[in-house]
Amino acid sequence: MIKRKEQFQTEIYDKCCGGEGRTAVTDLLKSGDLYAGAKLIAHARMEPGDSIGWHVHEGEMEAYIVLNGEGVFNDNGAEHRVYPMDVTLTYSGEGHAIRPGDDHTLEILAVILSK
């Protein structure tokens, strides 16, 4: 099976997870496409001033894979710069947020897996 980019719909989320601005999210694979335990694989794009706000995961983990641009990742309250091919991991009971750094557009792949 091949899912072509023309099949996907991009949704614009205002203040995604309580963040700032608008985040464009394209769900590439949802739970119905995946085996048990995998909930979501999505592409997210943020312009300067946008962000995915602080949120906590319970009973699941989320990984962000930085595809393009630079960002600032909040890992349980500690901020770290992230760059292409960096992978962030947020486990059950932990919280995180992400935003573009300075004047960069930030593109990430978000993967959510259940326990």
C-alpha cells in the first residue's frame, strides 16, 4: 500500500495544546492504519511565533523527530535547542512543548505510542 500526499489533509490548529499561533498538522498514519500500541504519526509545521504548548502524556509516549529547521524543546521544564535529525522522547507521566527557534520554520514528525 502507498498513501500519497494528495490523500492527506492538513489541519490548522490555533494554539495547539495551549501553545501560541497556528500549527499545521498532517496526520500521516492514525490508529486504524497502525498495529496496536501505535496511535499516530503526524507531520507538524510551525512558523516563528507558533508553538505546540506544554502538555503531559499519560499511558503513552511521544517522540518528535526534527526534520527541518531549529527549535526549542521543553523537556519537563528544561529547555534545549533541537536540530534536524534530533529525536526527543517524552514518556508517560512526563510533559513537553516545542517551538521554532529564532527566525526558523520548524518541521517535525510526531509519533505517539501507547504503553
